Amino acid sequence: MVSFAIMNRHDVLDLQPDRSLMKKFLDEGLDIYIMDWGYPSKADRFLTMEDYILGYMNGAVDFIRKSHGIQKINKMGICQGGTFSTIYAALFPEKLNTLTVYVAPFDFTTDKCMLYKWTKYIDVDAMVDSLGVIPADMLNAGFGMLKPSMDISKYFGVLDSLDDEGKIMNFLRMEYWKADCPDLAGEMYRKYIKDLFRDNKLIKGEFELGGQLVNLKNITMPFLNIYATEDNIIPNESTIAVNAKIGSKDKELYAFPGGHIGVFVGGRSQKELGPKVAKWVTDRSK
């Protein structure tokens, strides 16, 4: 079961036949379920991290376990979904056979990314108390400022491809996906920023969810941690740090050459990463 980041849509994992990490997994023999977090409305402002992880995620895992008559499933989580999946794995290790995470943030002490700096100073309480639900447009504007030159260069690049319908359609699909972002439930966002980004409680062993302490040493299932070497959103040191904290003896770091989004849609992702992950999971599911 795959869980993507709540602040983006999972569609990018199956964007088109030749850019579908999920299709590659299916071709390699894995059964795939993908969580759809939906689009929070103003009525969802009080949804918490407990609702998302102990409620929605746990419910989805139990549905698959019951439907297939199995005790454990293979869990995958991407970016924020990887962080949430790791928290889940620490609380319910008996339900997971393996855990694979991609470009997920764990250690928030680094200052090598503007995103990590901003979250230390924003008044998240004022934002949530006044807005209730955090608008996707505001978040997208922040992500756009992480590397402003990227927006300029991509439009220059598309001008050189106007005669290539395939490339234009690839560009438009990606732009549509980037613009199709859900708003965020305020209470979930408040805890996410304060407890993780600001106080770094997860990696320090101080994070609590639903009154339970989340002990990363409880993660004893095989663990595959994938990071993108050119990631400009989640610094490598933020992702890598968790491997030293978990209890798994069978744990592996995988350096993927490329950027944050390339992990899901790049050609190398289909040719190299998909088969690698599928084999890793299959070898541990016999």
C-alpha cells in the first residue's frame, strides 16, 4: 500500500503509461493499493495527525489485511507520506512486512533548505487559528520560492519543444498535477509544523500520537530508505538520519541520482528504481 504526501495528489505516481512508477510495480508482480487523502474542506479544519495516521491509514491497512486474509502488508510512503508511514510502522509494527520510504523528511535540524528555515519562524498558530484550513495556493507559492529559477527555465525549455506533441503533453500533465493540490487540515498542519519541523520530536524520540510515544526502535521490519541526490525540497541528511534510529537489522539506504520529483516520473525511475524496489520487496515477502 502506497501513501503519498497529503499536500499533493498521488496522480503523479501513475501520470501516463511511460511515466508510471505504479505500472512498473504491477509489471514486476506487485499488487498495489494507493491511498487517496481527498480534498479537505473547511469542515475538516479540526482533522488531526491522529485522524490521518491512526484513523485513515490504519483503516486502509486493516482493509487490505482483511480483504486478503493476511497478517502483514508491504507499506510504501512518499515524502510526507513516508514520514507518516514511518510513524505508523513504529506504532503498528505487527501489521507491516516491509517499509519502503522515498524522499521523506525525518530530521529537521538542517538549514540547507529554505523550507526548513521558514518553518522555524512562521506563526503557525496564527495561521491555523485565522484560516482554519491552510490554502494550497499559499503552500505552492512557498515551494515555488525554493528555487525560482526552475519556473523560468522550464518555460524556456518548453519553447524549444513546441513542435513535439509528446513533450508538450508531458509538460502539461506535470503542470496540471502541480496545480491540483489539496488544502491542508489546520490541526494536522499545526502539529506537523510544531512537533516535527520546529521541535524535531520524531528523531529525538519525543513525538507522541494519540497519547502514545512513537519509538522508532519499534520499527523492526525490513526498511528501504530512498533519497534523491539532487533533492532541493528534502535535504539528504534529513532523510538519511532515520536509519540510525530505527530498530531494523535489515535496513538499506538507496541513493537515487536526480531530484525530488524525478523519483516518481523520471525515465530512470522506471528503468532502475522500480525494478530495484520490486525485487527488494518480493525477496522479503516469500
